Amino acid sequence: MAKDFILPDIGEGIVECEVVEWLVQEGDTVSEDQPICDVMTDKALVQIPAVHDGVITTLYYQKGEIAKVHAPLFAMDVAGEVASNDQKPDTSSSADTNNIEQSTQANSLQNNEQVEDFILPDIGEGIVECEIVDWLVAEGDEIEEDQAVCDVMTDKALVQIPAKYTGTVQKLYYQKGEIAKVHSPLFQMTIAGSAQKPSVDVNEAVVKAQSKAAEKPLATNAKQADKVINKKAVASPAVRRKARELDVDLTCVPGSGKNGRIYKQDIEEFIKGEVPNTIDTSPLNSAPENNTAQNKAPALKHSQVGGTRVEPIKGIKAAMAKQMVASVSTIPHFTFSDEIDLTELISLRGSLKEQYKAQGVKLTMMPFFIKALSLAMKEYPVLNSKVNDDCSEITYYDDHNIGIAVDSKIGLLVPNIKSCQSKSIVDVANNLTNLTNAAREGRVAPDDLKGGTISISNIGAIGGTIATPIINKPEVAIVALGKLQHLPRFDESGQVVSRAIMQVSWSGDHRVIDGGTIARFNNLWKSYLENPSAMMMAMS
């Protein structure tokens, strides 16, 4: 049976490559792991091996042509597999062979429909599995190319998986909350244009359904009460489209879902006349005394005392747990706290806020904190470094990739703004807005979570003044910002005045940063924030 070999990820960020040389020809017999071709990326020459024993049937590219990652590179007849009239390509070079064989056998459909498994692609470097957070479609739904099908959670971010084709969802291989494997089938669908719709006399079907319903007494068993008629016709757009195609009035169709929601199978059963007796849940239904279900006494609810509930720790929360344990168990932390008078900076930001707002720039206080931090790190590069595991080497970074801890709906995320040393405050503000919006929804790009060199935690946005933050390994320092308070302070003439005060708390890696260094570094950072004009001069 011919299977396509899908060109896998061959380097971070690489989406295509040049076919330099084919090492086999169509018709050649090859063995597992035998080199098939050489391809050239913008980084290196890579040799692509076979993943099965078999015979090469098709080479999809000529020498010198550009091949796309995640697209078929060649096809081969796999040794030992029986040919079928309903073949479908192997959509992954490293998918579980047994799973694909089983799904292929299930694809022998009577109407010659083209059915294909969607193989879960690589969704991040080093990620081999993910949790199904939510299905955005149901079996039987019609979907469009690029339509979101499900949300999955990796240990780094929430990722939305889109459809590759327009068609109909046939099967979902996982339930919500289950763990899906990368390079294995995620769902199955019929590709649009290949299936034929049944010829149905809708009027005859409606009459047949009504006559069958009249012959049976109401709610003769529990199963007959499973479906309800909801005059609001609760249904998805795909179901409504199917009803229009078949000229079916959804207000007459009993729904098997919650609150009478109608699914495609409900329409099909209605057309075939396989409709059990139903209960009308619309506000205009018959009087309560005529409604068997409404006459039932409600079940008594019993409160439970002393119960427990166990949940697995997965996804982002599991990754955070491992990261924090690794940090505190390998890095000797020490904390340094100080207060910063932000009165002048708040005044400057207030005078600029509306001006930049008109330009579409959201100018908060955070871009000033970030830019001042970058300016201070120029003078104290040890704050922008990392230490190897045995603390025998220290690496200094040229780029200031400053991370911002975000309390997202899926857990703690720390995306970072790249190369802050070469960005203006406006550039930082725009980057910050984009990153925090994406992070709060759990949809931050994996690259934005990599390569951070120092972090800021704005815990004060929620509450609290002082914290002892844990370093985001392999970084060597992190600062927590407390809440802004208007407190009494003495001015130069000894008069009590109201000032805008923020407490800040540093945690440093005591293997490479001592107390004097963090204090002097903090003093410089503080001077930029307390005297914005000095910060502007340092940026010039």
C-alpha cells in the first residue's frame, strides 16, 4: 500500500529546503533507515532516511526543486502491507503505524468518500504530546479549511489546531482532557466534494415520522425521553446549513443534546422517521399537568462532607512546577528590597499617554521599567548572564531579552521582549501589549517564551508590596514590583508630602551576584525611574 513520507521538521524555523540529490529512483527497493535524499536548508545539508522497508513509487520533487516541510516528499509501497482500493497517504513519517493501519481499514466507505486522518503536527520544539483542552467541533460537523478544530495544551502554551481541508468531521480520536501524541491521528474527516448526498423525499419523511410518533404512547421508557423539541431550535451553523440543504424545519426536529440542542444525526433520524416520543421544552408548550416529565418529583440533593477531589497536574502548571523546583534546588537565592519614588515618572507618563493613545500606542508604566532595566544592564552585564550547571562558566548575553511574568488563564507564562537594548520605549510598549494580550489567552508563540535573559514580575498589579520571587532558570535575577501606594514622605525642606511609592524585591543568584552588585545595580535602575530626564539622556 503506497504511503506518503511527510518531510518532518529539520531545524528550528525551517519551512522549506532544496532537494540536492536523490539517492534512490522510482521502483527501487529500500530498507528502513536507508538514505533517500540529501536536502539543503539555510543552515546545513541534511540526509533524509526511509522509515519503512518497501519500494519507492513516486518522487514528488526534481533535483534542485524546493520541498516544503510537513508536505509529502516521496511515496512508497510499504513492505508487508496489503493494498486496498481505498488508499490514503501516510500523513506522518513518525506516526504510530498500528494506529494508521487501523484508521486506513476504517476508511473503506460505501460511497467512495475520501476520508483522511489529520495527523497532529509538531507544535513546538521538543514537544511530543499535548492535552486536549476543548474540541471546537463535533463529529458530523462541516468545517472549512483553516477553521479552528480544537485547543491543545502543551507544557509551554495553548495552541489552536486548524483544519487542513474543507469537509465533514467523522471521528474525534480523543476526549477532552486526554493526552494526544504528536505525529498520531487527532481526528478523521471526509474531504468536501468526495461524498454524495442521499436523495431524500423530505415531505414523505416528515409524514412518516409524525405517524410513527402518533402510534407510540408518551415516554413509554426512559430512552424515549432522551430527546426534546426546543422551539428555539438550538443548533450550530453547520447543522443549520445541513437543515437548509435538506429543507428541514429545525423547530420540528427533536434534539438529543443539552436543552434540546440538535445535532446532524438528529436530522438524519428525523428524515428516516426514527424519532422517539419527545417532550416539548418550549415556553409555549402544553400545561404542566399534561407534561409527564414536569410531574416528576425533583430528586433530593444530599450534601457531602469530608470529600476530596484529585486532579492531575498537567500542561503549563506541570512545567512551572518542574521549573521552580529546578531553580530553588540548584540556585542559591538571596533577596534585596528597596522603594522607588515614581511621582515624576507618573507625571511624565500622564502627559504623554493621550498623545500616544491617538497613535494606537498603549503607554503603561511597564515600558519605562523595562527600558530603564536595559539601560542599567549595560553598566552591569552580570545581571544579563547565565551560569552552567557546575558553575564553572558564565555566559554574557549581548541582547537584553526581558521577560514579563503574566498571570494567564492557563497558568504562569513569561514571554520576553527581544533586544530591548535597541528598542525605544514606544517599541517596547507595542511589543509588550502584543505579548501580554497573547499570553493572557494562553496563545503566546513558543519563540516568545524562549531566550529570556532577565524577568520582571508585576505582582503588585494584583496586590501586595514585597515578594521573594523565584529566579526563572537559567537567568540569574528577577525583580517583583509591588503595588503603587501614595505615602507621606519628607521633601528637601522637611515638609511632609504625598509621593507615589513602589516597593521592589530582587532575587539574585548568589553564585555570581553579591549584595553590593545588586544594590549598586538597583540604585542605577532606580535613578532612571525617579529621574526620567536622566533616562532619556541615557537613551540618546
